[in-house]
Amino acid sequence: MSVKIRLQRHGKKGKPFYWIVAADARAKRDGKFLEKIGTYNPNTNPATIDLNLDSAVQWLHNGAQPTDTARAILSYKGALLKHHLDGGVRKGALTQEQADAKLAAWLDEKASKVDAKKDGLSKAQADAKAKALKAEQEVNAKRLAAAEEAAKAAEAAAAEEAATEEVAEEAPAVEENNEETQA
């Protein structure tokens, strides 16, 4: 029986969520599996991967073949490196302590890269939010200035209209006086 380490899809339509499983190569994609090794959520940024490193390495030692995507995930989390270092320990090229130290150093470096990416994403998000707020404030200021100008124009028009009404009221009185004097 050949064993594959592959992804098993869960979640709803448009929002995939995967289990990383060790399964018989003949089993259906979402069918029977031998062991659940971890989870993978591509919906978050960066993607969330929860992997049982020891279990994954044990399956690799037993000859399980990862699919392309599963191989990328195992490489990202360091399972393939640990499998490689364990091969060096078995051959006598290095000791277990040296292998553990190399793996720990690699994991620390990887964690710092992931943290830097998360910080960069949060900073970019905060910058975009600040830029949107500034643009909105400018639009609001323009809108307020336009409203003030419209109010001033309306006030000036009302004053002009009142002045013309006063002139119109005075003019007929003058004409009536002229008519009385002519008669």
C-alpha cells in the first residue's frame, strides 16, 4: 500500500479549509485517511498552517510521498529539513544535537521572516486606512466649504431680493403721487 501525504478539502464553497492527512494513494480525495497530520487555511494572510512536525516526519521516514502542495507546506514548516537532517544522523554525518540545533536555527529564522511579513502587512493596512481617512477629511472639508458658499450666496440673493422689493414698493407710491398731481 502506497501512502500519500495530501490535502483533504473541508470548509464551504469559496472558503476552503484543508486537513493535511496521510492516506492510501487509492483513497478518494476527501475519503478515508490513515492519520490527520495538520491543517491549512489559505483564507488568512499569511496562510495559517498547523502541522504536527513529528508525525509528518515519521510518515516521511515510512516512505509516504507528499503531493506537490503538501510538499510545499512540509518544506515551509521544516518537516522536509528535519527528515533530511535525520538521514544525516542515521548515516553518521552529524550528531542528533547538531541536527536539532540546525533545525532550531532554521525555525527561528523562518519565524522572524513570517513576523516581518505580518508586521509589513499590518503597517500597509494602517497606512491605507490613514490615507483613506485623510482623503475623506479633504472631501468633507470641500463639501463644508461648498455648503458655506451656497449659504452665503443664498443669503446675498435674499438680501438682494429684499432690496429690490423695497425699491418696487417705493416706485408705485411715487407714480401714484404723480398721477394725483396731474389730475
